[in-house]
Amino acid sequence: MKLSSTMLSLEKVPSGEHNHPSFLSHFFHYFYLKFLHKYCFNCSKQQGKDSKKYKTMSTARFIKCVTVGDGAVGKTCMLISYTSNTFPTDYVPTVFDNFSANVTVDGSTVNLGLWDTAGQEDYNRLRPLSYRGADVFLLCFSLISKASYENISKKWIPELRHYAPNVPIVLVGTKLDLRDDKQFFNDHPGATRITTAQGEELKKMIGAVTYIECSSKTQQNVKTVFDAAIKVALRPPKPKKKPRKKRTCNFL
């Protein structure tokens, strides 16, 4: 029954008969239909919003990004700095909780999942479990630690090539703010500066896609690191080269 026709029938009821049972029945029926119409309209509107939201989430590609490197190089601080725009000063957890959010880079929206790993030897058996399904690795070393720099090729590349041989790597130099801090090197005479040239050389040696230096404390280049990781993950895989057939010479 249409609301307009119901309202019209109510207007035709003579005065004095508004207390009649039939009138009351029409009266409550009209307002019930009005409420039902409004409720259904709002539900339909909300479902439209929800469907658009779900469509956006379902079409966004998921990218799993895993940070790897020696303990205490600043992997967790980098993740916290990126996700919260703050630098932890009091307490830094050993491993950052997994994080997932929609991120837009160059017009492409992806669902970025961040995985942190512990670099200590105690986690050598558990750490590779995080590598499964990775789309890109952020391989980190400290710009004030020669040992973490050398371990990239000695420890981390062999491990990544063993468990995830075809996953691209973004090489990251952390603690950029301390590399030119004279007071820090006065207080830590055993620390060693790693130059940009050394980082670029290491990138070529290990076959990383790109090399970026950043500071989690000042947030310099932190966003650039993760934008680069997304771009690398979105690149189409390179076609595998077919092995050339060996030609044999037959002497008659």
C-alpha cells in the first residue's frame, strides 16, 4: 500500500469519527508504513556505504613487508616511527606487533602488512617463519656499526636467499642522524661510520633493488623507505631467462 493513498483515505474521514476503530487502524497502519519506509531507506543507504568500503578493501592488493637485520640496528624504531609518527624514547619492544593498513603510493592503494623480526641468534629457528609469503624485505644495518654492515653479506643474504630466494630486497641504512654526531663518536670510540658510497657498493654486491638511508628519530626518509618497498613489490616479476641449448659439433 502506498503512503500517499493511505494518507488520502485518512483525510476523508469525517470529523467526529476519528475515534472509530477503523480510523485508528488506518492511523497506526499509516505511521507503521512511514516508519518502515524510512528504516528500509536508511538500511539501503548504509548497505551502499558498506559495500563501497568493502569493495575498496577487497580490491586493495595485500603486500607483506618484512624487516630483517642485526639486533639493535633500529628496525623496530623505524616501524614505530612510520606507523605512529613518533620516536620511542623510554621503552622499545624487541619485536614490533604486526601492522596492516591501506596505503596509497603513486595512485595505487595497497594493504601494507608490516612484519618485524628479531636479529638475535636465539631467534634463528623461529625467524624464518616470518619469511613465508613475503613480497619485499627491508634489509637493515646501522650507519654507525661496521659489524651490522658486514653481517648483511655474511649472515642475512645467505639466510634470505635460502628461505626466500626470489623476494626483492630494499637495503636500508638506519640511524642517519648519528653518523655526523661528533658527541656520539666521542662517547662511543668503537663506533664506525658507514658512508653512502659503502652502502651503494653493498647494494650492488647483494643485488638489492635500491638503497636508502634514514633516521627514525628525525623521521628523515622513513616514509621514503616504505614507499620504495611498496613500489618494488608492485613491480612485475622479471621473466626468467631460458637456458641456452648447448650446440654440439659432430665431426664426420
